[in-house]
Amino acid sequence: MFDKNFLWGTASSSYQIEGAFTEDGKGVSIWDTFSNKPGNIAHNENGNEACDHYHRYREDIALMKSLSIQAYRFSISWTRIFPDGIVKDSDGNVHFNQAGLDFYDNIVNCCLENGIEPFITLYHWDLPQALEDNGGWLNRQTAYIFADYAEFICEHFSDRVVNIATINEPQIISGLGYMNGLHAPGKKLDCISVLSVIHHLALAHGLAVTRMRAVAKQPIKTGFSSTGDLCFPASECDEDIDAARAESFKIVTGNMTFNHTIFCDMTCLGRYPDIVGTGLHLEKGLEKIGHYKELPFVKDGDSELMHQPIDFLGINVYNGHEVSVTGHIKKKPGSPRTALGWPVTPGVMNYGIRYMYERYNLPIYIFEDGLACNDIISLDGKVHDSNRIDFLTRYLTDLEKAYKAGVPILGYFHWSFTDNFEWHSGYDPRFGLVFVDYETQQRIPKDSAYWYSDLIRQSCN
Ligand code: NOJ
């Protein structure tokens, strides 16, 4: 079992649940633009209404409380508070949208009234469109504006909120947003440009950490959420364990963004990626680069700015690869997959997480984990998601092994509380513990919600 002080939460993000996309002075984000363009999202769906959390947050948080959920990880929509992204005018005066700020004050206060610990994520992909029009994450200036935004949020909320994470999944922002164009802003750029996006995100993170600590009203805890390929060994023999570790941190040519290595090494170890040693020079456009510092966007001192002490590493983990000393183990035909086609591989929660701790030596939160299903309401009016209960039992059993082996895992946030807008896949894949009927916005806790609630209550006794 996990200790009593282990934190059990659920996670969400602004664009995926809030809706109310033009309400109360909110500005346009890149996801508003992207998902309202025909052809970008499955069935041409969008997040304009989503789960209407903007109007139903009280009901949602009350439901969390009734299910004994201890922490709520949510993100702030930058454009609700700063409609065009800009925080300070040229004279240094701050202009913000009061209604947007009020919304997040209400969320935070509602969590606290219900005994739920709020965890803020500053940036979960919904960049202000006005900043994108100015180059988005390709523009170094965006990192400095992000730091202004982080400072403002921290100064305002840190009297009540201790945990404020900077950026969610820089790997997906750069890979799907700027490399293969599946996500907003839908760009398909060359490798040097994509590396510049990662670089500016790492800079944004480091600058934000420094600025937040300077204004925090109580010592905050900060970090970010990382995702990427992680491996686990086919057996407990040392050779397999070492092989899976080595594979976990490989930068794979052709899929160079989907690893923890580049972003976490830069921000947690102060180490730039090794262009030649990792094979990055095989990427088109990088052949002539000998060292990362030769890239045009790198400035002296950047490494120090991005490498700031942080308090935790958030890991978003859904699956991994089984590896033996002879290489990757091929999946057997018909082996279990989620509604998104992702393999079900609980072993990643044990060894994958151990490898992350060995390399980065930081306390860990599992900031996301969960199963996409095509859940349905049965004739009895309930949602019987036994697959999700089975998935969570397997994944948490393996996570417990890492925990018992001494990895300081502080908590687990299930993705997600309610079903929501799954980016370019739209609303078909359902990740929630709570079913959302998008016609009526009715919430129906699934069997897994009651199961998770029991688990939390047992862990606390
Ligand atoms: C990671 C992302 O942070 C979240 O937004 C997404 O919905 C889940 N993974 C599932 O794909």
C-alpha cells in the first residue's frame, strides 16, 4: 500500500473541459483557432462548449469531494486573464481581465472549501493566438512573456496555492504542434525550428521558476510535466534492466521530440542534448551541426537560465516498451490496446519511473495516467467500465513496486476526472472517471469512480 500522505488526485486542462470559449472577455487561443478549422479534428468537433466546466465547476468539484478525491490538477487558460497574451505594456503596467481571474479564484476557493488541494498548471497548450501570430514558441520573446504571466499568477494565487507547475508536455507541444502539425498551431517545420521550440519552452520554464520564487507569498513547489517513451525490462536480470534503461533515454531519429531526455536534461541537469552521440545529426537539417551550442537560437547563458532548482518532476505516463538485452519485444497479435490504440503495459509504472528517478533525482508526481475507452451508458443507466478498473489495478500495482523500492512518488493524478475533448481525436475517446453526456452535460460517475474513491478511502485508513 501507499502511505497515508500519498496524494490521490485527478487532472484536467482548461481547453479540454471549460468551454465558454468567448465568454467574459476571454481572448482567442491557438486551440480555438485550430479546432474551429474544418478538417483538423475528428468529426470537426471543437472545445467551444466541451464539458462546460466554466459554468459547472462547483458541481464538478463537489462531485470530486463526494468521491474523496484529495487534489485537483487543472490548468489556467492564459487568454482568460490576458486576452492577447501580453501581461505588461511598454511602461511595465499590468493589464488583466478581471472576469478571467475571478473564474480561477472561484475554482481555487471552491477546491479549498471542499478540502481539495489545487495544483495549477500554467500552460497546457492553449497559447494566446496573438502570441502565435508573432511566432509563438519559435519566438524567444514568448518565453519572457510567459515568465511575466507566471509571475502574475504566482503573486496572485500563492497565498492559497502551493503547487504551481509551469508547462505540460513540452514534447507534445513541439512534436505535434510544430513538427507533424496534428495539434495547434498545426505547423510542420524542420528539425532546427522544432528544437528552437523545445529550447524556448525550456527557457520559459526556467525564467518562470525564477520569477515565481521571487514573488511567492509562501514557498511554492514547482516543476513541470514531462512525457515520452519509457521502457521496462522483460525480466529482472541485470542485462535486461540495463538495456531498458538505455532505451528509455534514447533520442530516436524520426521521432526526436518524444523523449524525456532533451527537455529534462536541459532543465533538470543543465545538459544540452548530444547532437552527434545520440544520432540527432541524422535528422534532416542537423547533419552539419557538431554541438548543440552551434544552433542559431542558442545564446550564452541560456543553459543556466533554464536549469533552475525545482521541487518535483511530473510524469505523464500511459504506456511503454518492453525491452530485453536483445532489443524491443514485439507485441503479440491481439494484445490489449486502448481506444486510442495505445498498448496496455503496466510494467512502465515500475521500471520506467525508477529510471526517471535514478536520472533526475527529483520527487515524482504521476501527473497523468489513464485509459481511453468508448464507454457507454448501459440499460441500467450506469457506466460499467470494468476495463478501466482492471487497467488501474494493474498500473497502480506496478507503481507500488517502484514506490516500495524507494522512489519518492508523492502522488497520483488520474487522467481525467470527467470525459473531455481529446485534442485532434475529439470526443470519442473517453478518459474520465465520470461520464459526460455532451447533449445534456449530465455527469454520471462510472464504476471506476466508485472504485477509485474506495481505493483512496482505504489508503487513508
Ligand atoms: C496528455 C495530455 O496532457 C492530455 O491533455 C491528454 O488528454 C492526455 N495525455 C491523453 O492523451
